[in-house]
Amino acid sequence: MLLLASLVLTSGASYVRVIEPYNATIANNGSMFLGKVGPGQTFFITINSSTTNSTGYLINRGWNRLVATSIPAGWTAENSSLNRNQLSVELTPSPSAANGTYIFNLSAINTGNESRIGTLHFRAYVNVTPNVFRLGVAPTAIVSSPGEPTNLYITINNTGVSDNPFIISVQNIPAWNNTMTVIALHHTIGHFIYPIYGYTPGVYNAKVYVSSLTSPVVYKEENIAYTVRANLENDYYAIGEGAVSFPIMYEPAYDVMYIIGLIARHL
């Protein structure tokens, strides 16, 4: 993905140094393209508070606040706190925002113009789309025994600017409804282990489903073939893990079968 920021600095001019969602240096009336974000996904723009004045002198905490204005309809914005080393604006597009590129304004403010650097204005562009990550799943064909966990290896390549969590789940396996919430930070690849298991023998056309916690339209899915196959070793082992429902006279035989299954699992 191409990340662009316009920069026109003259000697001694004030600037804004952006550190999130990526590094860029912006001059007054400059602009930057942030990248991609899903409808309803929160993201941040963070700047360093230091800058220079007209003589080129470095001013720590020259910017005291970062403010977003002219945000698109239905969006929310929370301006930065005052007098921090890093100033962050939090923005959330409307959950129903249509696909497309949106523009809003940002202002880095020197409170009361005490440092004589005024206010620096710049524009930000962001592309709203549900296609903000890539999904990888391995293996896609699994054979296991009843109650035996099998690990799925999930890769989430977050190509967007939001750090909102993702939810991993698997569908179409009887009685299976466990979910896992994970975070793949923006512009990073996250690797996660997700164990699944079934109790009822059968062949299932299961589906791995990964969605954004805050945006149901941001999701991807991957089909897997999941086979649960009983075997004698596991049947013996299950006897010792469950309740005996046959007459008590058979209990010694159950004990022997459980021991056989237990030994087989550790060979």
C-alpha cells in the first residue's frame, strides 16, 4: 500500500511530525493519505508535540493540542488531551459509511500562541472499505478423533490503519461455539493458534470466520474439511473419562480398557 504525505518545508518553518499511523513530516496546509479503514473501525492520528519556530529553534511541546474538524457526516472524533509529548486524535467512521475516500482537516495548536508559531493546518485522506485485511488458515483438511483438539494456524495481515480487535470462530461443527478475540495491529501480520475439536464422528464442511469486533461488514472466511473419526484407542480412553452406564459387574473390564487406552496415548 502506498502511503503519501506532502511536505514543503522552508528553513526554520514549523512542521508537524506524524508518528501514527505511520511516520511523516507535514508542513502548514500540507496533506497526507492515511490508508484504509473499515466502516465503524476506530483509528488514531498521533503527532509529536515538538517543532521549530521561524528561526529554526527547536521547541519541545510547541504543539499543545491536535484537533480534527470538518469530519464526514456520521463520524465521531475525539480531540487530543492538552500538553502531552504525543497528541492523538481518535476517529471512527460511520458504521454505515459507503466505500470511498474521505477528507477531513486537522489543526496542531500552540495554545495562546505562546511560542509564536501559530496554528498549523493540514488535511487527511482515508479510504473506507471493508477490505482491510488478508486471512490465511492452515491446515485446510483435518482428521481428528472425538474430543481431540487440533490446532488451526490463523494469519491476519492487517493492511488497514485500525487496531480494533478481530474475532475468530468456526462454523458448521456441531456444538462448537467457542470464539477467540485477538489483535493484529495496523500494518502488521498477526499469527494465532486456534484449537478446535468435535465430539460427534462425521465429515463436516466447516468454515473459519474472522471478523472485526466493531464492524460486522469487515470479515473474511475460509473453508476447511473437518473429519471426526472414532478409533478403538480413544474409545477405551473415553471410558475412563466418563461415567459407566452398564452394570457394575463389568467395571473391571472397563478399568482394563481405560488402562489400555491410557498406555496407548503415551507410547
